[in-house]
Amino acid sequence: MTNKIEFISLDYKIHPPYTSIDIAMLETLTNKNKSLIASLKLFSLLFTVISSGYFAYNAYHLDEFYEQYFEKINAVYSVSRRFSSYYNNTGTTLIPKGQHDYNGVSVVVNHTSKVKVLSKGIKRLRSQLEQLTDNNIWTIAVFENPATYAHFDPARTLYLESYKNYEKNSVVKRIIDKEGLGETYRYFYGCNMKLTERYVEEGTNQTIRTLYYPVYNNRKLDALLVIDIKNNLLKDALESYNDEFKTVLYANPSKHDFYIKKLLPCATQDPFYVGVNLFSILKYSLAPALLLTLFIYLLTAKLKTRKFSLQRDLMTHFYRRDYYEKKLHAQKSFCLLIIDIDNFKSINDTYGHEVGDEVIRKVAERVSQCIRQSDIAIRWGGEEFILSFPPMTKEQLRLKAEEIRHLIQVYPIQEITVTISIGGTVSDTLSFSEAYKVSDDALYQSKHNGRNQSTIV
């Protein structure tokens, strides 16, 4: 037995026990690494779930926007078709050659003639279309056929320059032939108008699409309604939709990975092309994932702290008596050690309570170095501790008690030689109360025999 103790003593001189700072640093680093890994895993999971959900949300709204936008275009067509009724019921008046202004609508007359004054109808048409297109109507024009005049709202320079060379039927015929709008009066259903592809208007550099609607009466083409629509219509509609539904839909084909590509009603070129951008999905999912991870991390940390404070003694980090005692009463077999710091009252009285507290902390640290994670350490009273071990023999328990006792006394604490007395028992027949009494009697025997001893019965 003496050789065993001396060997342990020599071993501890070569490898002195960790200080409380060392242990705290190691525990802190370990806990931080575990916490960091757990947080990264949680963030990865949340980021994947949120981005996947947000992608599905945008994919669903891509179809919804498509339906909504096509309804908007069809509404523009429906309002434009009503203009034919207004046209057919408007009278004429004699207007001399020149450019005239009626209610803000320019009427350009190349030869004095009877002219349909359509200014009120054109203004009403613009008002209705502006509401449907978020103020994206560029120009409304009406070309008479055959005639030598036309209506423009507004009369931009490009139109006026083109109209100077206007000849009877030339403008209307060229458009009707180019856009395939001849005899659309035969269409009972379907498109009796045409939406062009996008193009950049010379002089203004405005990107537009033009809607042509021929007005027929008795199989005869009387007029051609021309509506220039700004290309911003799609952009503005997307911005409004994205603001309302918090989506990230784009009209730029180079920016998305999942898209819808279809021709607009009454169009043969330049399809509707809107999609979901995967990069934007990931970018907008980042902040919610980070915030949710932080929230869960803080909540978990708070719950862990609360759980720790309910279960553990804050000074020693051993289990609290009021938490663990009921578990001991439920046990059927015991390998118990009761540890008591020798002359602790004298330490408190001589050196003060702060030094006394430090002695308790150091003793707890050194006890922790001698036990495993499966062993149970409880702060039973001020300077008294209980250790409960998985089943072992009486000899193994005695060696463990001596290991702990030796490690406490071999190095001073706060330059004070500190010792402990230990009592213990091994039993599979006693209740906890009985095992505790046997161990406490053994502890009393260690104290009575001079302290700094362990007694196992």
C-alpha cells in the first residue's frame, strides 16, 4: 500500500494537476468548439430548409404572376376593343389643313377634310389604359383609312416627321400587311389585334411594344388604333408583385434558373420570359437563417444555463443535493464515498470566507480529475461531498478514495495545506439512507483517527 501511494505521489510531482484556470480554459474551448459545430449544423439545416421553402414559394408565385400578368394584358385588349364603339358613334367636322389641338390630342390634317374628332375618346382610353398598365402608355394614335389625317396623343416629333410623307392608305396599308391584320373582322373568337415584339424607338431610345387594332365596318377598314406600351410594364408589374408578396421574380433571362417562357396573347414573337433567380433565393434566405440560428442558440443557451443552475452547484459544478437526493433514494445498490474537508471552519475563521470558498472550488476540481463522467459528484453540504460510482469492489473503492485523498493533500491550496477525510461503503442490500449512515459512520471513524484518512466498510 505504501509503494502504491508513493508511486501516485511521484506521478503527480512529474505531472502536477491542472489549475482551475487550465480546467476552465479547456472546458471553455471544448464547449465553444462543440457550440460552434452545433450552431453551424443548425445554420446549415435552417438555411437549407428556408431556401428550399422560399424557392418553392417563388416557383408557386411564378405561375400566379404569369396568370395575373396575362389577365392584365387581356384587360388592355378588352379596353382597346371598346374604342371601336366610340369611333363608330362619333360624328365628323370640317378641319383645315395643319396641326390642331383638341383636349391635348393633336390632329394632323394634310388636306382640308371632314375629320372625326376623337380627342375625348382617346383621352378616356388613355386614362383607362394608364390605370391598367401603371402609367406605361407611351403613345396612342388613330390613323383614318382612307384619309389624309391622323390623331396623336402626344404628337411626338418622330410621329410628326413620319406623317409629313403620309400618302393615302400608305401608313395603314403598310402596317396591316406587315402585321397580318387584313380581314380580322372574320375573327369571332381569338385575336383581332396584334402585339409586336419589343423594339427601341428612334430618337427617344424608349423600348416599347406596339398594339395594333384595326376598326372594320361592313368588311371595310375604317381606321387603325395604335397603342405604344412602354417595356417597363413588365418591370413595374414585377416590382409591384415582389413588394406585395415578398418574392424575387425577374424578367432578365440571364438572372434566373427556373422560369416560364410563353407568348403573350395576340403576339407571335418576343415571349413573356420571367423566372426565379437561385442566387437571390440564397441571398434572401441567409439573413432569416442567421437570425433564427442566433435566436435558437440564445434560447438554448438560456435554457441550458437555467437547467444547469437548477441541477448544479455554481461554485463546484457538482450536482445540487436538492436535485439529486431523490435519485439516490431510488437506487438499489451503492458504491458511496462521503468526503469532508478537514478543519474547514478553522480555515474560514483564519483566512476568511473568500479563501474558504476557493478551497472548496479547488477541492472540487481535484476530485473531478479523479472521477469519470459516469460517476456522480454531489455537493451535499458546505464542505461535504458525496460521490456515487457504478458497481465496483470494496478494494477498488478504497483505492479510488486514497487517490482522491492523496491528490488533495499533496499540493497546498492558497498556500494552505488542505486535507480531507473520507468514509464509504459498497452495498447492494441497503437503502440509500442506510448506506449513507454506514458511510457517515466510516467518515466519523476517519476523523476520529486523526483526519486525512479514508475508511471503507
